[in-house]
Amino acid sequence: MFKGVIFDIDGTLYDYQINDFFAMNHFCAFIEKNLGIEEKFFRETYSEARRIVRGRLKDTAAQHSRVLLIQTALELLNKNPFYHVLELYDVYWNFFLENMRPYDGAAEFLSKLKAAGIKISTCTDMTAHIQYRKLAKLGLDKFFDFMVTSEETGFEKPAPIMFTLALEKMKIRAEDAAFFGDVLDRDIQGAANVGIVPFWFIGDRNVADDNFIKIRSYRDEILKKFFGE
């Protein structure tokens, strides 16, 4: 039985893509109504802001900051960010968080891991503050023992430190740990590279790679191995 399990958050414990899609719709509609900027034009500007921020910050957690993305977009639009940044940040994230739901079976699986005395950590490419908020909103924070973010390490997955720091915090060896993630190169291959057993959460996607264990839900039969069933 594994002594520790590490989880990615976005796309692994809940559907990030669908939440971002609807939150962006709400966000852009708010901007069009209150700032008078046409939605299509703002989306184009926001995409350019993302390109600028990511180009400047490369593979670091700050590249995901909505504050920086919104600030840069407003600057491109010749809008004073001091009038809008904090409000727009809340418009996006409040809607996003309010509509989050964990994947089916995720809470039950985490609860069983906790009851079995298995240590549980995150390993996520984001800033810590919003990831703590997400887990709390999902009602999953009570199951976790440790948080590891790319903000903390200075690197993003698949950098080995993202995985080894989680092992260090849990005080276990790589061969005694499992990792759950949804992205092949960053999550799954990254975990495998340091000797952690990866479980690739694919949901309803069709994927061709057969080198790793795949799960479609947290109710898959294969997960019974965690509890000796």
C-alpha cells in the first residue's frame, strides 16, 4: 500500500476548463457592460496580455496571476489599472469559485486515503493563495496534509523539485508514493521521472499513450489497490 499520494489540482480534482470557460464569459460580459470594451476586442487584448506576461516570466507561478494578466490587458487598453484591477480580479475568481464542483468520487477517495493513514499532498503549478481557496471551496482541504506550489519552488512541473519537495514534506520515499494528474508531460512523466507511480486522470478523453495507468473517475476499480481491496 502507498504511504503517500500527491495530487495535481486543476483538471485533476475538478474540471478547470469548464469553470474557466464560464468564468471568462461572465468576466468579459462584465467588462463590456461596465467598461464599454467590446467582448471580442477585450478577449484579443487579454490573449496578448497573457503572451506578454508568460514571455516575461517564463516557467514561473507568477505567469498565472490574474492580477498581472488584468493589469497588462488594461495597460494595453490605456486604462488606469488602479481603477479596475482588484474589482475585475474578484469578478473572475468569485464566479469561478462559486461554481466549482469536485469530480465525482474525489471526496470519497480522499476520505478513504485519510482514514487509511495515507499522507496527502498537492503538487500544483499556481500561486498558493488561490489554490488554498480552491480546495476550501471544493470542500477537499480537510483531507490534505501539505501544499506544494510552483510559487514555493520557483519552478513548474515537470521540474523534479515539485515532486521531491512533496516527498520531503510527507517524509516518504518516491517508491512509496503515487501521483494523480491530468497532463501527460508535466504531471505524469514528471512524477515517473523521479520514481513516483503516476495515475493519469483522463476523465472522458481518448488518449493513445499506453505507458501509464489511466483512470476515468475516482470510482475506478483499479483504485481499490490503495486499500488492499
